Amino acid sequence: MPDFLYALDSDGVATITWDVAGRSMNVLSLAGIDALDALIDRALGDGAVRGVVITSAKKDFAGGMDLQVISQMQSGGAEAIFAGVMRLHHVLRKIERGGRDAKTLTGAKPIVAALTGTGLGIGYELPLACHRILVADTPKARIGLPEILVGLFPGAGGTTRLVRKLGLQAAAPYLLEGKLLDPQQAAAAGLIDEVVPAEVLLARAKAWVLAAKDADLVKPWDQKGYKMPGGAPYDPSGYMTYLAVSAMTQGKTMGVYPAARAVLQAAYEGALVGFDTALKVEARAFTSVLLDPTAGAMIRSLFLNKEALDKGARRPALPDESVRCLGVVGAGMMGAGIAHVAAIAGINVVLVDATVEAAERGKGHSASLLDKDIQRGKATDLTKAAVLGRISATADYAALAPCDLVIEAVFEDPKVKAEVIARVETVVAETCILATNTSTLPITGLAAASCRADKMLGVHFFSPVDKMALVEVIRGAKTGDRAVAKALDFVRALRKTPIVVNDARFFYANRCIIPYINEGIRMVAEGVEPALIEAAARMVGMPVGPLQLVDETSIDLAVRIAQATKAAMGAVYPDSAVDGVIFALAEQGRLGRKAGAGFYAYDSAGKRTGLWEGLGAFWPVAKDQPDLAQVQHRLLMIQALEAVRALEQGVLTDIREGDVGAILGWGFAPWSGGPFSWLDRIGAGAAVQMCHDLSKLGPRFAPPALLTDLAEKADGFYARFAAVSA
Amino acid sequence: MTEAFIFDAIRSPRGRGRADGSLNEVTAVALSAQMLDALAARNGLSGHAVEDVIWGNVTQVGEQGGCLARSAVLASSLDQAIPGLSINRFCASGLDAVNLAANQLHGGLGQGYIAGGVEMMSRVPMSSDGAAIAVDPSLAMGTGFVPQGISADLIATEYGFTRTQADALAVESQRRAALAWAEGRFSRSMVPVRDRNGLMILDHDEYMRPDTSLSALTALKPAFQAMGEGMPGFDKVALMKYPHLERIHHIHHAGNSSGIVDGAAAVLVGDAAFGRRYGLKPRARIRATAKIGSDPTIMLTGPVPVTQRILAGSGLSARDIDLFEVNEAFAAVVLRFKQAFDVDPAQVNVNGGSIAMGHPLGATGAMILGTLLDEMERADKTLGLATLCVASGMGAATILERI
């Protein structure tokens, strides 16, 4: 079945209806481009046709380009990519011209985009080429250009048209941040022309077609004397805009996202030439982005593999385990956060704490988050009431009886947790799954306290729960498949991304984060300029430097972890250089942000004012400083090696989870696609060499056997494990 | 090698570079032509007297566009057989005009040149010619472009200069300029600007504020802090090049940065035969010239490497130089120069500089060279060095030797 259907009504209005078979959301494929092109030719060539409405048979208009198209284009190299993009430009430009006379600019056939709902990526770029954009009034619909979030940019004329339509400054949030709007917001921002009731969408579109005049069918940029809104780069007004946007983007992206620079390059160069030349410029910039490994790595991890995990790629093949009633024990920050996101997802929650007051305080956390959403216009009093209505706060364990999943989120102490688990087990049904929320405690040990270890597992929510997209699901030695399925169905309901890992000290995320923090602290001890450590981390794409991170998570926690690890490891404990620093800070009472003092200094309002000036007195800055790249390699490699060891030791069983989890869990350099993608990108051989170079700093950089093996066989992680992960 | 001598050097007074500045009513062509006419008249030039007029000018659009040098020749009393060449190396344009003339003489081409420059900042605003390095992302993002004020503050941060040091330098610049005027030290080179009827328009540097005090400067807010720390956040861009710095200390403001002014300057350069032909006595030999490129982000450190280069090329050390003119684009530029060469502040910018009197971009290089020569004669010194920092990360220098 073709992706587009064609129908001509008695008024002479042709309707082209997008309806890709077997998909809930339209995406544009190579065949689709051909089909659309042929139908446009047909409509423009048929004297009986007065105009065209392009719409969708689905609830939404289109979700974007079929990523298959991108990989097909990529495999053909620069020439194929450029030709493919220009082909798309050609079709969209044909729509924009509407068959008009090139000299008089008259005689075009009106072509209207009538969006039933969401239009993203090409789903908005195609409408941008039409003469008018109508969108059905569906508040959940989203309009915009999210390409930048997966390392691409709008390359089907979206960049060129939006900059010409709005000016660079106004277009920047959509192009550079992938900001999406609902239809009403999109109309107010000038992205679309009209929002109309869904039931009259087609009628209104046809009416516009029939009433359109020649002047309505020539875009401003196709008219003589067109001036770019806000000014072109060398207009006095535009000059400052282009200067500022470049600087802001450089500062925000830290120079590690090729697509951000490329989209600005296309905008700038495009603004200096005529429209058709600008499309060519845009196509060249887009081609360069597709040829850069960043886009491929980001698409793979942040789009394809994240989606696969979201849809349950790691879920045991068992019947639906949707959570009907959730129990949460412990209404502290984590417990309250979990209760909140569950209630938002429509799940009834029983929130238990030692006293009703404590439980109510946890519920109050949800109320205050909702109040903030109301202030921002993201929630209403009604939704607040509904969400809070789903949370019942109590001190009575018996209230947990109807729950099919209970998560305990009490203090991280094995004894306390064991007591709580035992108490929960006395009240819940035999089939109830018990999860313990922990970032560090081994699940297998906790499960020993349970009489039904197969129904127990660990979950590791990240803080703040309402913001962080990743959940680690930890399989203990005896955890059964149904427990895993239950946890994954719960995570899916929260619209978060799960990774399933096996039980070992610090699981996956903390196992990698701790060495990152420690490497930063080691460098302080070595006399590396602390500002350089932090800047190097950010400039390699980490969201926060290691010193800032440990201030956030607190120095005393680092001390406790160090003491526990040392006790567990004994003589082989490798981190005493780190301990020297954190113990000294702890002694000074510099326990991190919560103490208003740590590696950083803070003002009375708790705002970071800068690195603590006293650091130099404890750990004098060395005269010879390492270069930026060496600091960056240390900070990235120490994480990547830990990820490899987690895979070697079976904690991770799927590299997709290793990559997606690293980006969503702790912000591992998203441009890289994750630690395994990064190692593949530099190549196992080069990575092993880098390890040998870094090994002079300590055995922690010794290359793991798996990495050495890949290097010897000229293999890569995705090449070797793709079959497992497919 | 043919020697290149300076026979004369003149300059206009500097007018405030605003609509209410005295020179705002004078066109760039008219002011340039007045300089050419004055130089011709003072030195008895006539006919095809010089090989070329090399004219520095930064913002070459509008009335300063279209090869202003040629327009200026045609608007002057000079013979139309003399061509004109407009050049742009930003703030060093006027110095590079002289250097280019000298180097052509060194190479044996021609006998005489007029070199100099003009900038009417009140009429043709700075940056109105655009610059790809600021707005083309491949450069702006690729090289880490930031405005000069951020660069100047970055120099202060990197090399450890305080606000007080910068302000003290500014106060001293004002004091020295006022003293120089009071003692008539600029009178030899000063050519007042007159209208077509001979009426006086301006005969002194009107930007100066001799009563500037340290406490008055202390009250001024840093000029580049908002654009650096707020929107659009240039500090972040600069710090990506200097990651060992945690932040930039913003110390510059209008009082310790160069002034925006209108002005022009011209230098008569020639070989020995030229002097004989017109009966002129050479005042100084152009001993050496140099130009360099440096990191475009910190941008304004060029005077240090270019001075190292010119000294090395001429077998001299900083100790051999008697007097220095280091353009006061920003206080930190001069502080860095003094720090790098450990020179006595009494030898540097003896008669004040651009902070006190203003910095007419394309003209300044020729102006400070003339100021240097006048002071070398007044103080009876042998070797003098003039240098300027240059936008986009460059530097230029000239060494003069009195005959």
C-alpha cells in the first residue's frame, strides 16, 4: 500500500492523505518521498485540480523521517547523502512553488497542510513548504523540530524556512534546543497559521484553498525586497544576533556537538544568499553532520536503543504486569519522589512511613512539585487534585494489602531494610512483588531476609526522581522473571527508561560515577588546577565536573562509601589518594553543598560562588599542568573502563543498556553515544594504547581483557555484540 | 638595502567620536586631504612627489569605503599621478602603512611615500563593516571569538592585573597627556582642523579628562561583565580556550580603555635621495618592522610576541630601547607589555596614550609613531619602539633610530 492516498472532490480540491501502513505514526521513507512527489505532479498537472490539502489518516500528522532513510543515505557516502537531501528539497520546493509562473509569480495552486495532530521533524518541515498550516486543536499534539536532540538538525528545508520566517533569534529555540510547542503555542509563536477544531479541519483547509489569492501563495522569501526578520548577519540589527547566538551556542554545547555548529552555519550562510542557494548550503551542512560519527552514535543510543529499551527489549516474555496499586514504604526524598511519579502516571499509591505526619510530608512533596507545574502552566488545580487523590499517606502497613508492587525506600541500612521487608511480607498478597530502592546495597543480601527471594529485586531511581529518566532494575541471584517484568512494566508506565543489571557492588551507574569523581579528586591531590579539572569535564560533554558532582552528592557520603569499600576490599583498596582529600575536607566540615562548603564555596542562599580558595593551601597547584586532552582522557576513560568491566563481569548484559544508561543516568558525554560507542569511535586499538599511556598513573587504567581482545582482533563492541543486542 | 627615513610626521587633533564631537562635521576624505595637503605644504612636495599614498583605515564602508586613499589624494592638492592604497590591519593600520612604505623602500621601490591613516568613528561606527570572525559560526565558534573587552579582561585575569593597577595606569595616562599638552610637546606634529574658509574647527585633543582621579574611576562599573557573565555569555567561550581559569575578572571600563575618537595622521617616508631632492633632513631611520599573529581569543597580547620578534630580528634587546609607545587600547595591554619586558614605566607612553587622548583606529599607528619620534627628539634618545595590539589576534611594531 502506498504511503499517500489521493482523492479529488467535486470542488476541484485534491486531498493527499498520509497513511503509512502498519505504523501508528507516519514517518517519511524513500518510497514515501517518491509517492508524494508523484501525487504533487498529478495535482499540479491536472487542470481539474484547483488546489491541494495534505493531511493524515492518523491521529497525528507525522513523527519525522524514517531513520532507515538516514542510514540508507549514510551508507552511500557524501554524494548519496547530498543527492538524497537535494531530492527532498526539490519535492518540497515544488510544493512551495505550487506550479506558478516563475516570472509573474501567479497561477500557483494552493497547497495547504492540515495537521491532525503532532508534526515533528519532516512532519513540520513538509507543512513549512506548504502555503498554509492548519492544525487540529489537540492539546497533546506537539509541533517542532527535535532533530538536534539526536545529533542532527532540520535538513529538509526546516532550517532555511524557519530562519526566513521568524529570524534567527526567534527560530533558535526550535532549531538549537528542539523546543516543541502545542498547537496553540505554535500558532502564537508563528510556527503555524491556524488552530481549528478537529472536526472542521479538512473543511477549513478546503475553504482556504478555494479562497486563496495569488498573493497568498508566494512566501515572503520569494517576494522582491524580502527582509529577514531581525536582520540578516550583516544588517546592523542582525549582526548582534548572529554574534550572540554563536557565542551562546558555543558556551552551551562546549563545542562538542557538530550539529549545533552546522545548523548555525547553514543559517548564517543561507541568510546571505537567495532561497534556492540557501537550500543547497543547508544540504551541504546536513551532509557533513551525517558524515560525522556523532550523529550516528546519538541516533543509535538516544533514539533507536532508548526506544527499544523503553518498549521492553529486556522484558521477559510474560503476560502484562501493569501495576494496579503501588506501595511505597519510606516517604523521604526518594520514596516521595517515586510516589509522585507513579501518581502522575495514574497509579494509585499507598505511601507508608513510621508516622502519618512523615507520610503526609512525603505527599506534600508531590503537592509542591504540582504547585510549581501550575505556576509554569504545566498543570491545573484539577490535575493536582487528581494526582494527590491517588496518594494515600498512612502509617499503617496493613494498608499495603491491595498492592501488587511494593517499593521500600527507607534508610540505606541493610538491617532497617530487612526489618521493613519482613513487615511488608506479613501484609501483602503472596503474588506481590517487593522491590528495594537502593543505589548501593546488594540485592541478594537483602533478599536473604525475605521468604520469597524470587519475588524480590532492586530498583535504583535517580534523584530527583521526577526529572531523571533512568531506572536501574537490579536482578538478585534468585530474582524471578515475573518480578523483572513487573518492575519493567512499572518503569514503562512512568515513561522512564529501564536498564536491567545483575547484582554487584554499586550496580552499573554508581560503579562508573564513583571512579569519575575519584579521578577528579586524585587530580586535586596531584596539584592539577581544580578549575582545569572541572572545565575539562564539561568540555568533554559531562554535565557537571567531578568536584561539583561530589559536592552535590555530599562529601560525607563519599567518606562513608570509601570506608565501606575499604572494609570490603581490604589490602587491595586502591583509593587512598582520594581518601586523603575527602577525609581532610570532611574534617574541615566541608561536606558539600548541603553544608554550604565543599570543593566549592557557597553564598548564604546556597548558590555556588566558585571553587574554594583554600584548596590551594591543602593541595598546592603544581607548576606544570597537564594539557586539557590528558585530563579529559583520564575523566572519560576511567568511566568507560568501568563500564567494560561491568560487561566483562556480567553486571551489564547488553551494551545498549550500558550506553543508554550512561547517558540518561549520569550524563556521560551524550555526543559520544555512551562509553561503548565512545570506545568504538576511537577504536579498541587506540583505546588500549591510551590505557597503556594512562597506566603510569596507576593500575586502574590497565586495559580489561575484553578490550585487549577486541583490539587484537580489530573488533568493536557493537560489531561483536550487535547480534546479542539486535 | 636602501634605507627608509622619516622626514615628517603630523597628526590632527582627536575629536570626541560622537555626534557632539568637534570633528563629527568633517568627512573622512576631507580630513585625510587636509593631512596630505599639510604634509605637502610643510615639505614643499609638488608634482609626482611620492610613489603612493598608503592609508590605514579600519571601517572601510560608506564614506571610508571605495579605496578612501585614492579619494583622499583626489580631494587633496596632490598630483593625480599619485595613486592611493587603503589598507586594514585593524588598530595597526596606520603603523603598517608606514611599515609597508618603509619595506618597499628597503626593497628599492620608489623614493618617497606618504603613509598614515584616518578613522572617523563618529561618522562611520566601529564594526559597521561587519566581520566574518564575529558572526560566521565556522570562525566565531571555531576560533572562540569574543569582543575585545572580554579579551582585555582575560589578559588581566591570565596575567594577574588588578582593577587598581589598570585604573592607576589610566590616571597616569591622563596626567602625562595633560602635561604634554601644557608643555607644548605635540606642537610640532599638530595640524589643527579647519573648515573650507580657514575657520578653526579643532586644535586640541578634546577627549582628555585631565582631572580624572583614581577614586572617580573606582566608581565606574566594569563595562564587559554583563555580556561576559550574562547574555550572551562570552566568558564561557573565552574560558574554553583558557580552561585553567575558573572565571574572568572584569576590570575594564570606559575610563581605563581607549577612547572612541575621530582623527588622522600622516608620515612622510623616503630614502636619502628623496631627502636630497626636497632639501629635507631625515629625522629618524626606520630600523625594523614586524607583524605577527597570535591567539585570536585573548587577541590583544600581540605587542609581546611582535616586540620579541622585532628585537630578535634587529639584534636588540628590550634594554637597548630608550622609549616605547604601546597603544593603550586597554590598560591590561600595556600592563602586560611592561610585565613581559620588565621595562621602567617612565619609558613607556611618556606623553600619555589612547586612554587619555583616544584611539582613532586606522590612524593611531601613525599617530603614536609621530609621538614617539617627537619625544625621542625632545629627550634626545636614540632608539624607540612603537607597537600596537590588533584585533583577531595580531600585533605590529616599528623600531625608529634617530640619525
